[in-house]
Amino acid sequence: MGKILVMDHPLIQHKLSIIRNIDTGSKDFRALISEIANLICYEATRDLPLEEVEVETPICVTKTKVLAGKKLAVVPILRAGLGMVDGMLALVPTARVGHIGLYRDPDTLQPVEYYCKLPSDIDEREVFVVDPMLATGGSAIDAITQIKKRGAKHIKFLGIIAAPEGLNALHEAHPDVDIFVASLDEKLNDHGYIVPGLGDAGDRIFGTK
Ligand code: PRP
Ligand code: URA
């Protein structure tokens, strides 16, 4: 059974307060999304396997540990997931990056897929699906279903703000997937936006409206 972790680190809470603020502009918003992604990535990679190697320090030869060469992939859900990629790659620079394009139909709130390009060996990789917003959960559920169809077996979801509805739906649809988010907010409003949330993440990252 996948675990659910709501990260309550003070640095994350502080940065979240800034991105929630309506007066925060795109430049700061983008930078902070990336910084929060970096902090979540730190926790989500805690269980990566290690192997022992021998290293010669200036003092002596010693046994120490390095990552055991596990192949990783980061898959942002377009558009807003793109904002989390740099923060992830800062910690796992050799990860491959796939892209999955989905948008929510504003009337039905159902995800519509328009693009999918993943590393060809995605079945051999540990996959980190990233999207700042987990609202109804439809986009994340659909993206992970598509990624599983292409053979991926080890998937984690990293988000920034989740609504209880989306968190529960994702956990039920993909119980094997570990979920890491920075905040569990109160609810969805009638338009499927997270309350209190931060508004439309894609528009705030890219300055569109
Ligand atoms: C937003 C967000 C998620 C999705 C979450 O994307 O980035 O992908 O909504 O909502 P859900 O959990 O109800 O599916 P949006 O559809 O606005 O597309 P965009 O990122 O291209 O703006
Ligand atoms: N997508 C967003 O960008 N924000 C929300 O609150 C819900 C979905």
C-alpha cells in the first residue's frame, strides 16, 4: 500500500504562504514552486537504494555509500508540472524527463490528454510524476494510468497543494503509488478549485490568464 505524506517542514510552510498570496508575481511564484519541489524531492528520494564503495580520502581508504544506479524519471503533467522539474533535477540530475499533457475540461472537470512522450525504458525506471495541484485527482489518476500502460511499475506522485477529494481519489485509484504533498487544504469549490489553494497554478507560473 502506498504511503501518503503531507510535509510540514517550516521552510515549506513559509514558502507556501508566499505562493498562496495573490500579490506574488510570476517570477517569485516560479522560483518558489521550484524550491518547494526540491524540498519534496529530498523526502521522496529517501528510500533510494545505496551500495558500498571504497574511497580514498586524503587520510585513508574507507568504505562509503553511493546511489545504487537506480534509473529515475521525472514526468511533469503539463503545464503546471513543468514548474517543478528544475527543482527535482537539481537533486537528481541524471533523471530522464518525460512529458504528459492534460488539461481539465472547464465544464466537466474531466482530464483531456493531448501529449505523451516518455523515456523508452520507462518500465525500468522509478517514476516521479509531478503536478503542483491535486484537485479532483482526475489529471493525476489519468496520467499515472497512461504511464502504467507503458510499463512503469514504480511510481510516486509529488504535488504541492491537494484537496481531500483528490488525495483520496488518487490513493483509491492507484493504491501502490506513494503520494507526497506540501499541504492538504480544506476542500474544492463549485468550479473544482482548491480552497484556499493558490488559484490556477499554470496561469500563475506562466503569466497567462
Ligand atoms: C491543473 C493542474 C492539474 C489539474 C488538477 O491543470 O496543474 O494538472 O488542474 O486538477 P484535477 O486534480 O481536478 O485534475 P489545468 O487543467 O488547469 O491545465 P494547465 O496546467 O495546462 O493550466
Ligand atoms: N488546478 C489549479 O491550477 N488550481 C486549482 O485550484 C485546481 C486545479
